[in-house]
Amino acid sequence: MFLGKEVRIRRLFNTKSGNILVIALDHAIGWGVIPGIDDIHKTMAKVVEAKPDAITMLKGTAEKIFRPYAGYIPFILKATTFSPYQPAYDTPVAWVDEAVKLGAEAISVGATVCGDHQPELLSQLGEFVRQANLVGMPTVTHIYPKGNLIKKEDWYKEENVKYAARAGAELGVDIIKTFYTGDKESFTRVVQAIPSNIVVSGGPKLPSLKDVFQMTYEAIQAGAKGVTYGRNVWQADNPVSAIKGLKHIIHEGGSVEEALEIAGV
């Protein structure tokens, strides 16, 4: 591993726990300008105040909104995006050289498997890994089994999540973000099959903060190295408190009840 890549990875992961809490603010193209990111200046300020380990964002947000916080919290540049009209197709919108120029600690690439576009998307992911490795840049993938060749009710099944995560790992991705399978036992088997750092996606907006904390706790107990959450944090009543509760679980090994108390719920 290049020294630069190792330095960047160490900046991303918490030195005490070895885990990572990432807040994603890359939703505007994929999901629309939904509540929570409609006032991106306000949301960014709240997220930075709570000091997660990193923030994922597209280059426009990094350049125009994140600039006042540069150097305060690491950020991950999202280099691809899907849209509401092509939900299973990530297309490149930024490149490795831009990640370097913007000061990102890693570059993130989306990929969908189990669909007609899997060959193209995996080839694209592999090329991003190659280019990132040339400059010592860690790679992240948001990889999910949600292509058109699989039923929606099967997206979260162990064998499909395991397949998606392993595909990313086989391409040399450093951090794999994917679905939580719904229970600690099955997700433990997913983690055991993946020779890369695996983090859990927030997925759809959960009913309550307690549900968010419970999923996080189970994922960490199963061996996940952390989480990357978006809507489940910045659509919460108090995003700052939500992040503090998550940090307690992820970095302190705290319980769901303790996290709820910290969050004031």
C-alpha cells in the first residue's frame, strides 16, 4: 500500500475504535432536493458541528458549501450518481484528479449488481480503483443487489448482499458500503465473507431514531467497521444529537439505551 493511501485511510477511521461514521450528503441528484438537504448550508453546519469521521458529498457541494470547514473533517468525494429515472445506473460525474485537487480523503463510486448493467458498472468501478491506486487514494463503493434481474423483496437477503459486497472487495475496494441484512447473525456471515472494511448503509428512512440505533448496534456487533447514513440522520428531529448517539455506539461500544439518552430521546 502506498504511504499516501495508508495516511488517508487512517484519517478516516477513528483512532480509538478503528471504526468510522460517515454522513452522506450526496442525495440531491439521486433522490431529488428532499427535506433535510433543501437548506444544504444549514444541514452542513449541523453535521460538521457533530463531528462525524467523514462526510460524503458531490463536487459541487464540496466546492461551494464545504469550503469553510475544509480541514476540519475529512470528506469523501462521490464520483458517480444515479437518478430517480435510472435508479440502478450510476454514471461518472467526477474523477480521481478532482478528488485530489479538492482535498478528499477517498473517492466513492456507486455500483448496482444483479441487473442488466452489472458488467458495465463493475468495469467502471474497477477502473476507478485502478486510477485511485495510482495516486494513493482509497476507494469506497456503495454497492447493492438491486438490479432489474432481482425482486425488490430479495434485495436484503444474505446471499445477495454478500454477493454485492464481495464483488466490490474482489475489485480491490477499500471500504464497502451495502445493505444491512436485518439481523446480526446473517450480517456476521456477510462480514466474514468480505476481505475489506464493510460499513452499513442507512437504506430507507427508518421509523424512529431507536430503530437507527438498533441497526447500528447490531451491525457493529456483527463486525461492521461502521455506518454511512444520510436521511436517517439529517431528517431526524435533532441531527447533532443523532450523530452523538451514533458515535457512542460506534466508537465507545455503547448500548442503544445509552445512545438514546445521549440523543435526548
